[in-house]
Amino acid sequence: MNDRLDDIPDLPDTPITTPATDWTTPPVTTPITADLLRGALDLEHTEHGVLPHRLPARARAQCADGQLAMAEAQPSGVRLAFRTRAGVIELDALRTKNVYQGAPPRPDGVYDLRVDGRLAGRASVTGGNVLLVDMTTGSAETRPGPVGTVRFSGLPDRVKDVEIWLPHNEITQLVALRTDAPVDPLPDGDRKKWMHHGSSISHGSDAASPSTTWPALAGSLGGVELTNLGLGGSALLDPFTARALRDTPADLISIKIGINLVNTDLMRLRAFSPAVHGFLDTVREGHATTPLLVVSPILCPIHEDTPGPSAPDFSGLSEGRLRFRAAGDPAERAAGKLTLNVIRDELARLVEQRSADDPNLYYLDGRELYGEADFAELPLPDQLHPDAAAHRRIGERFAALAFGSGGPFAATRV
């Protein structure tokens, strides 16, 4: 495991952008194809270019949920990866930015440029579409906008491995890639492939940038290639998601279960237990002996013992922050409603039961990643999601617990 974490250097708070200038020589335009992308399970051709998806077409066709459609098309963990001598790189992209009526404006999505594994710059695009969401009614309206450009220049004049991590919180259609030298797809190398599935916390909500979400940080420290199936609001034990995990090559798999089931008040304990069994059974159909880590929820005080659903709390808007509250009643636990403590107890029981016949199945209590002491020091700003500093802490702890000596992923690390 890497002994340093250089993923959050002392870069300015304002994203680094380089104004577009004329090219000294005609640029090389490279078609954006699947072999230039990592972390995507599908690539859809659109009228503007290509749209990376984190769920395959079959899975998308089996669910009409707008939240899931939005989440899986936001390219968390997806990055362009190539080898080049180029000193200048331009990427045209059409973003779709979410705007929530009555809530403070969300920051622009960020593109992280990594050169030979180190963060070398950040930029954002302008223009793009706006998805205007009314949280009180659930209605949404798309307002179209123009394509924008991200430009990085002054890169070292040598052959180098380049990754451009796409914004984890904006749907991104890739339109054109231009460089001042040819590019070749980055070879796979011998890094193990880690596939992770979870909620908006795994998706990267409130992280500073796409390569500093906690799974990206943990993957960097663990020396693995990440495919992030963190799906904001949509880690709901859906069978089509289990089949996507089953059918995707992976050397290591982790599944974080719980918070979205409480958020949505989707099921009761009677349905939860067999749903977990069915989800794990499906994953095991394609990965019979792959190390598989089940992770329970991190600490979230509003839902530790109070069921969902989660509801918007607009009282914090005067301070520039939308918060959430638990809208359930603790007394409803007796009727089988789920809380985080109920889920943790049941997950621990199920993993212990299954591991008798599955020695490669492991359990991690999410409070080891973020617990009461962490909440006291780094509270959840909206009562649900960790901030950038907490993402870093969670990533470091996951790397130590999962990839470190004695961890479930340690034996298979390169």
C-alpha cells in the first residue's frame, strides 16, 4: 500500500483553468472510444458525442427511476486514461448541472488532471445544460446550453501517463479530445481491479473533486484500479445492479449497504434480509471466490435509531446549507422499519452465517470508517453526507482496514 497520500495537494480553492489560445501546430483530434475510458460499464453515442454510463444498458432499461438514471450517468470514478508526450490537452464536454429550487447553488463540477499518478491540475467547463429540480414536488425541467472546454497546458515534454477524472456530480457528454501530440490508450498494467457499490457517500457527495472521493482516495492508496458503482440515492439492493456487479470483471468487490434503504423507507426487516441474500447470491454467480467485503453504514445520528424517510430541512437555508432530517418515528422499529443500527446488526448476522460456507466473504462496520468521535470533529454538514475532509479520512481508513496487512484485500494486492 502507498505510504503517502498526495491526492489532495495544496491547490487553490478556485479550480485551475487555462484560457484557450491558438495552437502553435494543428492539434491532433482523437476519437473518444471505450479503450480510452476507465470506470465506465457502457458508452452511449449521442448527438453531441459519447455519454459514459456506470450501469449497462440492460440494467438501465429495467428501471424507470429518474434518480437512478441521473446518478449512474454522473461519471463518478470514470476517467480518460492515455499515454502521450502532449504538453496541451483540450477536452470539449457538455455538462448537465443540477440546480435545486430553493437550495443554495451547487459548485461547478471539477475535472482532475493526473500525470503519472499525481494531481497536476483542476478545471471546470462553462455552459452546459441545467436540470432544474423542485424538491417539494419532484418535478424537473432541463434547460439546454452550449458545449464547454477544459484546457490544460504546460505539461512536461516527455512520455507520461495522463488521466482526466470526470466530474463525479455532473452528467458529462464527451464531445472532442484535442492534443498537440498523439495519444495511445493507457495499458492495463498489473493493478488489481476493485469494484465498489454504495450510496451517495460512495458516489462522492460533497467531496472536493472526482479523484478525492473516498473510494478514489482508497483506491489510490491501495494501488488498485477503481470502478465506482456508488449510485447517489440508489443503493437499494436492486437485482439489475447485482447483475451488473456479477457480470463485470473484478479482483476485489465491496458493497456498502444501508443508508439509502432508510432514506427511502423502501422495505421492512422481513424483506431486507432475503434481499441481501439474493443480492450477494447474484454477485457470487459471477465471482464465486473473489474477496467480497460487505460494509455497513457510517455513523449518521439522525437515522441511528430513527427510521426514514429522510426529508429536506429548509431551516438551514439562511446559513447557505440544505439539511436533512429523519421523518420516521422510533416506535415504528417494532413494526420492522429499518434504522442504521437494525441494518448493522442484521448485516453482521448475515455475513457471519454466510461466511461459514464462503471464506472469502467479510464484514466491516461502517462506524470504523466514520464514527462518533469523527462526527464530533467533522460533523456531517447536511446531517447525511461527509465533507471533503471526512472523505479523506474515510478513504484513508478504508485503505488501511481493507488493503492493509490483515485486511480482506491484502492478500491479493500487487
